[in-house]
Amino acid sequence: MQLEDFDYDLPDELIAQFPAMARSGSRLLTLDGNSGALADRQFVDLPELVAQADLLVFNNTRVIKARLFGHKSTGGQIEVLVERVLGEHEVLAHVRASKSPKPGTTLMLDGGWQVEVMGREADLFVLHFQGETDVLNILEQSGRLPLPPYISHTPDGVDETRYQTVYAEHAGAVAAPTAGLHFDEATLARLAAKGVQTAFVTLHVGAGTFQPVRVSRITEHKMHSELYSVPDETAQKIAACRARGGKVTAVGTTTLRALESAARGGQLKSGAGETDIFITPGFHFNVVDRLLTNFHLPKSTLLMLVSAFAGFEHMRAAYVHAVLQRYRFFSYGDAMLIDRQQT
């Protein structure tokens, strides 16, 4: 398939710049991947759409304040976006500057932190933070929340709360698993009261999730790599869900990518690893039956993923419907609940 197959027209005013007043106050478009049937709902309806036998799997990564500003020792301004924390004092990062810093260069970051450029890995830089303070503490003190490029305002206190899921636990993501942003404590309590089980994976979302696809033939695209972990308990809960005839629902494409990466051999295996899985139409899903997700950018790898999950034509029709019905798009936007197309 060609990149142009995944394009669509989206008015700028439908790109959500701010979250809904309440976490669960968004709309919910349901899509049956077999029939293509669509229904306009509200997110608060979700517990009614999930059966007691089902399992909801969430990504419990926590977004870090990954954007830092400063200057080189020569005075040139720089911007650092941490892609991955490698250890207590080292990170892999994007560095934006008038000239790329060479190994051995010292960067002076806001807050008084000194960083040495150790080397490069492709387009990324290995940076060493000097001193005794560990990287995560430095980011918390001096970093800024890395809102997506299509959100135009400067991050504030509202974003620091709302661009984080209520169940975020393991720090390491530079972008939120946005399908989870719709859940509040009340919704989780309603699901628990119904007897619906929940489980967690961790996938630290990288900045590469926003990188555009630059090739016409999508099979030539190289995905960025991300760290993930599937606990033993989650694998056991998925097996139990299968045994009782329930549906495994992935909350977000990151959860789906973690689960399907852990099941590439056909059987789900718990443990940690790295994944650069690229899901396009024709992909065989081994784990996930239903997907809760937001609306994705034109020509994006995530739009390709949901097209693989629901069927290309069904997804195209769903996006046309969502635009006509004025749904809110992207990270702070509305949600879709998709039942997988059976092949």
C-alpha cells in the first residue's frame, strides 16, 4: 500500500488543543470491524459496552518532562528532547541547535545542569549529565512537558495533570498513551463494580511516534524502537480471559503494540524487550480483540495500525464520519472503540 492511501482531510479546528472539561467527558465512536457499523456514543458509556468476562489492558507508563533548553559553551541556543533514559546520568536525546554538537561538547542547560555530549546513535545523541543528581530528578526539576507538535500552547499546570493517566506508574515516556487519558477514578470504579478485570503493560512511548512517514511505499518505512514489558500476571490474566470466552481489550495502540510484540511467535510471552513492530493491513493479530484508541494523524503509522485492526475501508469510512460529526482529534480528542475484523 502507498502512503497516500492513508491521507484524509481534517479541518484545523477539529484538532483538540485542550482536554475536555472532565476526563470522561469525551465522545466515543464505536466501530464493528466485521460489519463496519458505526455508533455515536459518550465515553461514560464504556462500562456498558464491556462484558464481565472481558479484560482491559492498560499502559502504565508515566510521561517525563523530557524537554530541556539551554546553550552550548560557545553561546549557541539548544533544545534537548530526551528520547530514552539509559541510566541514572545518561540519556539518548534529540538535540536541536544551529550546528550539531560534537562529542566532548559541554551543554549548559536551564537550572545550571552541565551535560557532556558522549557520541551519536544515528540521529540521536548520547548525553551524560554531570553531578550527583540523577536524570529523572533533573527532568522533574527543570524539564518541560513534551506536548505533541500539533498542540500550540505552552504546557501549564493543567497539562501536567491531564497529559498523564490516573494510573501512570513507571517513568520513561515522552508522549502519553492518550487513550488512557479518558479514564478517571469513577470510570475505573464502575468497571470494577461490574466485575471487569484489568491488567497492565508498560511501553515507554518515544518521540518517534510523531515522526512522519517519508517513503511512498509503506513497507519501506523503518519504525522507531521502544522499550516494553509484559508482566507474568498480565499474561496469566489474558489466558484466563481467553478460557472464559472474554475479549481482550487494549487501551491504546501502545498497549496493543506491547502485547502483539510479546506474541510475535504466536504465543504471548511475558517479559521485557524492545519493539519496532510495524502493523499495517494484512497483519495477523494474536492477542487483542478490541481496541480503545483516539483519532490519529493522516499518513501516520498509527492510522495504518487501526486500519489493519478494523479493515482499511471500514476505518476510512469511520474517519469520514468522525470529521462530518465534528469529533475532536488527536491526543486531547475523542475516542474510538473498535472490535477487530475477523479474517
